[in-house]
Amino acid sequence: MGILSGLYSSSVGKKILMGTTGLFLCIYLVVHLAGNLLLFKNDNGESFNAYAELLPSLTIIRIIEIVLFAIFAGHIVLGTIFWTSNRKKRPKKYEVNKQSENSSIFSRTMFLTGSIVFIFLVVHMRQFWGPSRFATGEVSMYHLVKTAFANPLYAMFYIIAMALLAFHLRHGFQSALQTFGVSNQKYALMVKVLGIIFWLVIPAGFAAMPLFFLLNS
Ligand code: HEM
């Protein structure tokens, strides 16, 4: 039996896969945010366009992209399996059910927030990733981003999606670290600081982009 199918067949293994894929996606978010910060450079999009043109031209980026999509797909499928099996295990209505006392709103809404972030991703890929990879002729990605976010509806959709991403990461990041045993007293401060970076600073950094273009349109 391969390592992956071995992990998949036990519930602890599924949690490990869920945590590993989630942490990889967190790393991707850091890299993606760092690149996108070029949008704020006051050079009429020159640096951002150079960066966005460089990405599809590199074979290594194409390979990383395939791995990234596989990790996204794995995380989504596992999340759905987790959610459905937890639903089946949930106590019936007539039994004492005090979920709110045992778990936070963040953990109880993981499937909902994850699903909305997934819808966001579909819209996002169609809007930005598609043209950046498949458009024929010259495309200014900076112009594409700027005009997309000048639309208040589109900008609001992004900002709300980032708030839900924050909700998702608020529980997800800590839960993944817990799965790997990084939650004891010794690491408490580090986990707290990293947690805040992932659930607050990163989504806020992404949300600042639509807000910036909306206010400057
Ligand atoms: C509001 C902030 C965001 C902006 C302006 C933005 C912009 C872009 C652009 C221009 C691309 C195509 C070029 C490239 O590959 O870098 C892209 C790709 C992508 N974005 Fe975003 N993005 C934002 C937030 C996010 C968030 C929050 C996620 C994940 C939850 C995400 C996930 C992706 C993925 C998976 C791709 C395709 C993979 C890749 O090739 O990099 N993006 N984004």
C-alpha cells in the first residue's frame, strides 16, 4: 500500500493529509501575496506586469502550478469527506447537543467558509489566471486587475471572500499545527504569532488590493 492510500484509510491519516495540504496552501498564500504586493508599486503596473509575464514563461512555475492544483483538489475532496462523515456522527436532535459549548464558530463553519473560498477561487481563476496563461497577444495584468477592482461589486466580493478566508484560516492553521503536535506550552507564543499572521495579516493584505483600486478608481 502506498503512503498516501495508507494515510487516507485511517482517520488520523486523513487529518495529517488535511493539515499537510492546508499548510502547503498557506505557504502558497505567502508567496502569492508577496508577488501581488507589486501592485502597490507606484510605477503604473510596470513591475507587476513584468512579474506576471515572467511566471508563465518558467517551466518550474508550470510544474509548481500542477502540484498546487493537485494539493487544492486534495484539500477540497478531503474536507468534503471530513464534513460528511462528521455530519453522520452528529448527535440526533433529541440528544443533548451543545456544539457551541465544545467548539468555536470558526471550526463549526469550516465547510461553509471553505466552500465560499472555493467559489471565490473559481471566479478568481477565470478572471486572472486564465488570461495570464491563455490569452493571445499582449495582456496587461495590471490593467486587468485595476479595471476588475474598479467595479464595486467585484471588489466587495473579493473583500467578503477574504474575510471568510480569514475565518477559515483562524481555525485551519491552528488545527493543522495541533495535528502535528506543535501546540504545547513551549511553542504557544510562536503558534499564536504565526496564527495571527496567517488568519489576519495575510487575508488583510489580499483585501487591501481590491480596496486600494476601488478607492483609487
Ligand atoms: C485580492 C488579491 C488577489 C489578487 C490581486 C490576485 C491576483 C492573481 C493574478 C494576477 C493571478 C494570475 C497570475 C499569477 O499566477 O500570479 C493569480 C493566480 C492565482 N491566484 Fe490569486 N490573487 C489574489 C488573491 C488570491 C487568493 C486569496 C487566493 C487563494 C485563496 C488566490 C489563488 C490563486 C491561484 C491558485 C492562482 C493560480 C495559480 C498560479 O499560477 O499562481 N489568489 N492571482
